[in-house]
Amino acid sequence: MTPSSNNLSGSRRTIPIAVLVAGLVGLVIAGVASLWFVLQAAWADATSLSARTTVTEWRGGTGPVVTAELWDRTRSQLQVALLTAPGNAQLHDDLGYLYASRSLGMGNLAIDSPDYGLQQSLMDVAIAHYRAACALRPTFPYTWTYLGLAKHYRGKHDEEFFTAYDNAVRFGHSEAALHGALAEMTYSQWNRLGPQRQQSFAKMVATAKESSRATMLEQAQRAGIQLPVP
């Protein structure tokens, strides 16, 4: 027997009010949660704008003179913003840059130097921030390159270094701004790369723009490395 239209109408009218209310409440909660995350991100962007601008300028070799006070204030602003938006990859990236640049700025210290431990710990913090940024933004070649370089400068050419290196080459092979850093990592570990990585890098060099290709070939010559024919 086919149910009558009255029966169908009746069944629709008997949906419990509690179910409807629960559904509406769920939608409201989801909307509030989404709005909260948006507001958090906006607040983090607003409160860290000055610090992020300073880091961008420092990356480009411009901006105000780096002083201990300005460095610490910039770091503090980024860290406060990160507490508000812990999933912000760029904040991690910028903090990684701050710690790495300060570590490198201390120069080539001897192991028995009283500041050697501080220098290494600064680079370790940079690595941790770059690692977090890569996890949040896994196809972004710049942070993979920064992570690989930080591991390189720390002298840790382990599995994580090679993972960072592989992803940097994979996602950044056409990024001319990264070619110098990629070449530095490549030539430092040339004998450990193996034929496949060596061929992949040689292909990247061969297909790079003329100015970038010339720079990488000069780096190879200084390192005493003959690139294979891709």
C-alpha cells in the first residue's frame, strides 16, 4: 500500500523539536567556532604587522639596523601572535629566520668559545620553528630550504636534512631566489647524494635562467664538482 500524502505530511510534522533545536545549535556553534578562528588570525596579523614587516625588510637586506633591543622586541611580538594563532606557518617561519640569523651573526665560533653553546641553541630553536612551518605548509619550498640550511649550518646532515633538501628541490626547482642556497647544500653533501639526486640537481641547473645557472656553475667550480650531463 502506498502511503497517502496526509500520512507523509503527518510524518514530517512529528519530527521532534529537540532534533531541530540540536541541529540549529550545532550550526550556530560551528559558525561561532569559524568566526573565532578568523578573528584570532586577524588579531595575530594585526598585532604582529610591525614585526613581520621588519623581518621582511631584514630578509631583503634593508630595514632598520639590527640591535639586541629591536631583535628581542620583534621576537616577542611574533611569539605573542603565535600564542593567538599557533597554526600560522608564516609566524613560525619568521621566528625561524630571527633565531637563525642571530646564530649566524655570531660568526664562526670555536667549540671552546663561551658563546658556542648559545650559538648552537639559537640554531636549534630556528630548526624547531622551520620544522613546525613545514608541517603546516608542506609544499612551500622556501621553508623547506630554510630548514635544510639550518640543519646544514648546525652540522646535522641526517634524515631530516635530506627530507628538507628533497622537498626544497622538488617544490623550489624553478625558484631562482632559492638556487644559491640549494647549490650550497648540494655541493656540501655531493658525495652523499647519490646518482639520482645528482642528476636531478644537474637538470635543475640546466633548465635555470642564465644568471642563476651561471652562479650555480661557479659554485660547483669552487667546490671542485663536475656536474653530470642531465
